[in-house]
Amino acid sequence: MKPVYFKSWVGKWPWAMRIGLFMMLLSALVQLGMFVLTQAYMVSYLGAQPEDVSFAIMSTYAGIITVIPVQFRFFRYFQTRSYLLVNMMLAIALNCICLQCRDVDQFLAIRFLQGIVSGGIIVFTLHLIISRLPSDRVQTVAPAVFYGTMLSNTVLIGLVAGVVVESADWQSTYYYLILFQVLMLLVMLSMLRRVSGHRPYPLYQIDWIGMLLFACAALALAYTTIYGSKYDWFTDPRIRYGAAVATIGIVLFLYRQHIAKRPAIHLRIFRSPNFVAGVCLLAIYYGSKDSVNLIFSYTAGLLKWSTFQVIQLGACNMAGMVGLLIISTRMLLAKKVTIRTLLITGFALLGAFNFWMCFLITPDLSYADLLLPVMMQGAASGLLFVPIMIFVLSSAPKDTGASGLAVAAYTRFTATLHSIAGFYNLQLYFNQHFKERFLARLTPENLNVAARLDQYRSVFLTKGFTNQQAERLADAAIWQNLTQQSQLLTNRALFMLFAVVSLVIMLLIIAVPPISRAIRHWKRKADSIPHRAPFIEAGNV
């Protein structure tokens, strides 16, 4: 008998069910975006460093991806409503603990536990969504809902947090989150049946050891990647130990999956060339799309926008993403467009966005100047994610279960880590490169520099400063201008780099399929030609 998860009244109000499921999914995902756009307040509240903020986010993600594989076993055993209620109450309890937490290390440990709890809510809610979809729509609609909620949660929670921190302290955002989760408890009680009617499948041969190894490896990898630049990489013993734990953990995890009777991840999934190509495409996409964070950093750092203004710009990006996500999903369901067409269009838009920003960015851009390119970047993401996920999941062998989905989540985690470290180190490199070029020109013989220094000195002298003070302030103003111009040129270099990468991927998507077909055609033609035996004359025998 097919399980029945929802109460009878839910079938009469389909939109109430959809909104309820979306809010339940959002209640778990907001733990990821809790302070992405308000991290300055966390830094001041806990005395944390920017690296601590990044590690807090990634430790939550590590908790989520650690429990994803085993969750697919849990919903075949536990009653859905009871499991969701327990996880939501645990999430509320952990947020209450965060309210009292004053130590950064304790806070990071709590964030990992929040990821584990959130992973249970996410997988079970997605299972409820899938149970209401026709089988031919699952691979298209489920990634669209999950990805759309994942990206929109950062902006939605950011809007609330931005309003709260303008009128109260950062800690108050937890009160609103707890209130939202209590509301979700009531939604679960009102929508879901206490007993779904499914036959419990025993929980045996679960790879707990593999999960523990993966958790240690993921946290060690996140620590090494995020804190590596701060501690000068392998010159510091902490980074060496972190890298060693990550390497050993990954090796032991892969060996465990190879020998386990019921592994969390079926390694034979990597025997599919299309699956490997799809995972590589997913990783490149995740790395390339994060170039939009340069705009958010630019508006907050150089333009000195408030947190709420930055969030408003993020809302425009979300609008472009959600709009094109809906359109691309509907077109795929109606079979009016191919996956390849969407991939070509999406990477073309992503490349165009990066090229546009490379030539557009200046020290005095307005909100109107950034609106269209930011929406274009969101539109590119909306066109790309669902086709890539469909390609990845459909390329996975059928007998590997949910391994494709888990590997895609691992790819997202790894790509985000490399994006954080890559952006940081690339900015360090380009900033140093451009500063050295500027400093080579800052000489007393340079008439432009001398004129600008005289101008600054005159301004400060008219404001009542002494000659010595005016000279020091003029030098500081020149250095500030140099730093600003170096950062702008760094942003331009990074935008150009990602534009080239996006357009190269687009050209490969255009060129590889016809080349592959041509190679197969010529191989078949060569195989169809009969191999003739050499002619032997009778006299030579």
C-alpha cells in the first residue's frame, strides 16, 4: 500500500500544502544563510574573525552532507511527522543554546550539530514534495525547488536580519528564527498524519563508521582550506595537521565505501563518463557563479552601502534567478528546449555578465548601474542549475540509489570551499601585483603625483591642519586611492578570468557533442569495412 503522509484536508488546498512544504524546507535552509549578509554583526558580537564566519557556514554544510546518505534509510523506518517534529525541536533547542553562547569554538561545534539536524528536515521535506509529484517530473521539479529555496533563503533571512540589526542587536535575529520554527511545528502538526501507513524497513548495516570518517574529513578539509591563507599554509602546524586529517579521512572513507556491503556512496557511480563530466560541470558552475560576491563586497567595502542596501541588490539577483528557474523548468517539462540549449545559453549569460562587469566597474557606480548585470547573473544561474542537475542524476547508474544526489552535494561543498580560498588568494595576488605597479610610479619626479599631493595638502591646510599634519594626511589619502584602484583592478581581473572560463565551457558544450558523434561515425564506418586476407600466390606456398 502506498504511504499517505498528508491529512485529508490538504488535498483540497494544494497551494496551502505547497506553501507549507516550502516554508518547512526554508526553516532548515535558513541555518546556512543565517549570517551570510550580516556577518559583520557576528564578528563584533562573538569577537570572531572573517575566517570563523566562513568556517561556521561550511561546518553547517558539512553536517548536512554527512547525514544526507543515511536519511534515505531513515524515512523508510521512522514515521515522517514524528521524525520532523523531533528534528525541529532539536533545531529550536540548538538555536536557544546559540543565544547563550559566547565562545567561538563552542559556536562552531553547535553549527555542525545544526547542520545534522537541518539535513534530516531537508531530506524528509524533499521526500514529501517528491511524493506529490508525478514520476516523470521528479528529476526536474525537485532540484528546482531545492535550489531555488537554497539560494533565496540567504536573501530572505538577510532581509529579516537586515531590518532587525538596524533597530536591535544581532542576537535578536535568533528570536525571529525560533518563532519561525515554532510556527513550522504547528504547520507539521496540522498538515501531516501521525501514521503514514508504510511498512518500517529495519535499520541495519548503516555505515556509521563511514559517516564518522566523512565528517572528520569534511571538517578538516574546510579548516585547511579556509584558514590556510591566514596561517601561511603549510608553514603552520595547524594547517599541516588539518591537511593530514583531511587526506587520511578521505582515503579511509573511500576504502570503507569500497569494502562495505551497504555503502553510503556506491563508488561504481564514477565509472560513468557522463556522470563525471556532469560533476565537473557542476563544480565549474558553482565556482563561476560566486563572482557575484565581488559585487556585494564592492558595494559594502568601496561604496559603503548599508547591509540593507546590499540585501536589496541580492533580492534583485534572486528575482532573476527564480524567474528563469521557473521558466527553464517549465520549458524542460514541456520538452520545448533541450538541456544542451539551456547550458549554452546559461554559460553565455554568465560570460556576458562577467565581461560587462569587467568594463563597467568604477569607484562610483549607483544602484541603477548594477541592477541589470546582477539580474543577468541571477538569470544565468536560473538557466543552468536544473539542466546540470538533471544531467548529473540521469547519468548515474540506476542501481546506485541516491549516490548521485549525495555526490552532487559533496561537489557543492568542495566547490564552495575552493571558491572561498580561491577568491581570497587570487585577490591577494592581484592586489599585490597592481600595488607594486602603482608604487613604481609614485616617485617625486612624477608630476601627477606631486600635483595630487599639493592638492590634498591645500585642502587639509584650509581645514586648519598644520603643515606636518597636512603632509601626513595627504600621504594617507594617496595610499587610500592606491588601495581603492588596486581593488578595482583586481575585481576587473577576476571578472575577466571568470568570463573566459564561462565562454570556454560554452564553446566546449557546443563543440564536443558533434565531434564525439563524428568520431563514433568514423569508428563504425571503419569497423564495417571487411578485413581482407593478404593474397597468397600458389607459387609462393
